[in-house]
Amino acid sequence: MTDQVVGTSTSGPRAPGASPASGAPRPDFFGRGRELRELRAEIDRAGLDTIAGRGAPRPRFLLIAGAPGSGRTALAGHLAASLADRYPDGVLRARLTAVDGTALTEGEAARLLLDGLGARTVPGASDDDLTHALRQELAGRRLLVLLDDAASAEQVDPLMPEGEGAAHLLFVAVSRGPLTGLTGVRPCALGGLDVPDAHALLESRAGEVRLTVDPRAADCLIERCGAQPAALVLAGGYLAAHPKTSVADLAHRLEQAPADGPGGPGELPRMARLSHDALPAAAARTLRLLSFAPAGQVDAHTASALAGASLPVVRTTLGELAGLGFLRPEPGLEPGEEPRWTVPSCLQPVLRDLADDHERPAELQLARARMLERTVRLLHSCRAVTDPEGSPARVALAALPRALRFDTAEAAAAWLERSRGALLASARLAVADGELDTLARRLLAAIVRAMIAHRGAAGAAPDLYPVHGLVLDVAERRRLPREKAAALLNLADLDASTGRTRQALARYRAALDAARAAHDAVAAGRAMESVAGSYQSLEDWPRAADWYGRALTERLARGE
């Protein structure tokens, strides 16, 4: 599950990891003219399958391959923006690898794209069902699909439809290298920028004068950065933040910096470590902790919770980190809206290794706990604002600090929709941590209540199915039979509502065992009735009658 830009867009709400891509080229994009020409020419060139006269019509597929930090995602986004007029149904984007490096399954990728298309998905649907539904939705559209950070051909191939309805689709994938298994694909491999383009990128960050007065030093710095865009952005940010440091000095420091360290070898980790080490201690600590921001999404409140620092201080720090190139501003903000940033995925491993290297494990766990506690309080506020005026929840809401309150239900719903991906990522990470189960349980319960309050049980079901699965994981790990029974009942109800009756039946019976272990007569009676209903749906009348009888006896024993 899981990980986002405005202009030509698809219909429907923004998904946690899939989003409409910008229809305007980025002003900070430099170079890659040759690669852009090759990619545009590839769109109109006959594929190898077509030349050989075999295979059903498939979408045109472009692959941009390069190391993280090579500008591969920026190139794909720039290409998509320049082609927007050729694809009137929009540009759809999904990231196929989570910020922690976990590759999405093809079903998870399909769900993200279906959400981006505004298509309703079935709770708990299998990977095959999801990819089939996606192929049906895509067929016949004139759409550009941008798949960022694809890990394998197995992720991508099931997403693409075949037949005449697929002829007007364009898939653009970004990956580290060739996606072995996809036939007829000519990868566009990215190296460093051409020297003039690298100079232009540095000048945009550090100013023209400093590079003009010492062009040889600038060439040397570009070489030390491998002409990689992400490393050059950090180098330019460093020069802008240190006006007394010459270009030659920075090139020398970069040459003398250890070849290996947190984040591993390479030009980008080395430049990131150098820039990090030059920061004041408090700012460097904030930067390291941003690697734990859910889905890489950062605002002042999230950073304040992680670092345990005041909002004014954190706002200043985030502005400085953005100037250095460690954060990218999120586009499309409304006037007066709190700025939001994204930690570039290529920097996530470096920052996470720096955090592990500099922080004690207890400090990292405390930072995560602070962030989760704030998220829980925000979710409580998000749900409470839907209650009537004067209700206990609204009275409690008024007593919260201003930063944790929503003025209207509409504002709360907008925050919930925008934060879906980050909330689900927070839940997964909290459960995976294993040391924060109490907070994880509170977070999961708050997510369920807030989503149902704003979207209704049916509308929230596709997101709640994995949440109930996480509740079950924690309940089994902590041996909490009452919560295990509740999670199994919720999952079984969703299975039953989508026609997976036998799967629901198995879960209802497991819920009955858990309810009996917890001595929860109400849950046990509910499970018995549901078992009976499942047998009734399967037209197994004797078993249905038997289980309805057991449920009736249970109720009568409770005096109902």
C-alpha cells in the first residue's frame, strides 16, 4: 500500500500514492534535451512486437533508467507535462516503492491507480481482481500513466491492458535499471548532466557570479558531484548558505570527505553528509528525524512533533533545509495555507542512516511516539468536528490547542483526504515497529472513527480493510483476544459484503474462538449469528438452523 502535482488531471480524489501530474513544465528543470528528443521519438516508433507481427496491441511503454539522484523522476515529470495535450484524459502518477524501500505488489499499485482515477475498489480484493479492474478502467482512454520507482517487470506488466482499447495509452516508468521481462522496451539510461546544463543548475542555486569568476573550480565541483542533479542541488544550496565559501573550497572539501559513511558510497551521499555536518546541531537533528515523516510528507507540525521543538523554530529550520535542497516544496497550496514539503526519495536512505548513526535508539523511538501522539489527537479532532454543536466531543475540541483543531467539517475532511497516504503509512510503520503497540492501537482506532465519520462505512471500506488487518496483527502479537475478535468480525463483514462468503465464514469462526477466550459473550453471540448467516448464504440450511439456534440460546442465557 502505501506514496504526489496539478494541471491536466484525472477525475476523482487524490490517492495516497497516485496523483494527477502537473501540466506545466517545472521551472527548475535543466538539460536532458537529447533524452527528451529520444523519448518523444520512441513514442511514435513501431515497437519490436509490432515489427515482428506478433502480440496484441499494447500501450506504448517508455522506460527511464538511472540511479536515485540522477533526475530520472524530474525527467519523467517534465516529459509528461510536455505531452499533456496529446493525452486529454490526463496524466496519472503512482510511486511503486515506499519511502522505506519496500516494493508495492501489483495489486497495491493497481489500487493506487484506481483511486487516482476515482474508481471504487472492492475491500480486500485480490491482486488479480485489482489489476483486472484497472485494465478495464484504462482501456479506451487517452491517458499517460507515470510509474515512479518501479522495482520489477512483475509490478508493471499486469497493469497494462491489451487490445485495441490500449492503443492510445502511454506508460512511462522510472527505475534503477532495465525491467527484465518486458519485451520491446528500449531504456533511456541517464548519466550525469552535460557540463553547460550542470553549470546552469549550479548557477540557479548559488548565483552566476561565484561560478563565473572561477569556471575551473566550477568544473571541478561538477565532476566531484558526478554531474548528478540531486548532488548539484545540494552543492548549490551549500554555496548559497555559505557565501564566504568559494567554489574551489567546496570542491576541495568534497574531495577530502570520506568516500563511505552513512548512506553508503557515491557523490550524492557524500554531498549530503557534508551539507548535514555543516548545519547547527539542532537543525541537523531535525533534518535527520525528517526521515521518519510518514510517506516523506513534512509540515511544520510534523517536524515539531518529531524534533520536540517549537513551531516558530521549526518553521525557520524547514525554510533553511528547503534552501539547502533537502526538501522540495509541495505545489498547489492555497493562499495562506501552511507550507508543506517532501523529502526526496533519493535522500531518504542517507537521512535514515545519519539518524541511526547519530541518535540513540530510545531518542528515535521517542520522536516517533511524539509524532504518533500528535497524529492521534488530530484524528480525534477530525472526527469530533462532525458532532453536533454543544456535544461533549465539540466541547473537548474547543479546549485543544489551535494547531490541533479544525474550524469546519469541510476543512477536516480535506485534511483527511490529503493525509490518507501518510496516515496509512504511519499505521503500518507503527505496527511494524513492535515497540509502540499501545500508540499503534490508538492510532488505528482513531483512523477508523475519523474515516467512517467523514466518508461513511461503505466509502471508507477499501482503506479500512488493511487497517483492520493491522489491528489483527497487533492483537495476535500482544495476545489480546477481545481485540482479535473485533478485528476478525470487521474483516469478515467486509469479506461477506463483497461475496467472499467462505473466507468470511472462516473468520467468523476464528472470531468466535477469540471471543470465547476473552469471555466476551456479546462478541461470541454476534459471531454465532454471523456464522449462521454465512451458512444461509451458502444455502446450507441445516448448519444455518443449528447456528441460529446456538445464537438464540446464547441470547436467552443473557436475558435478552
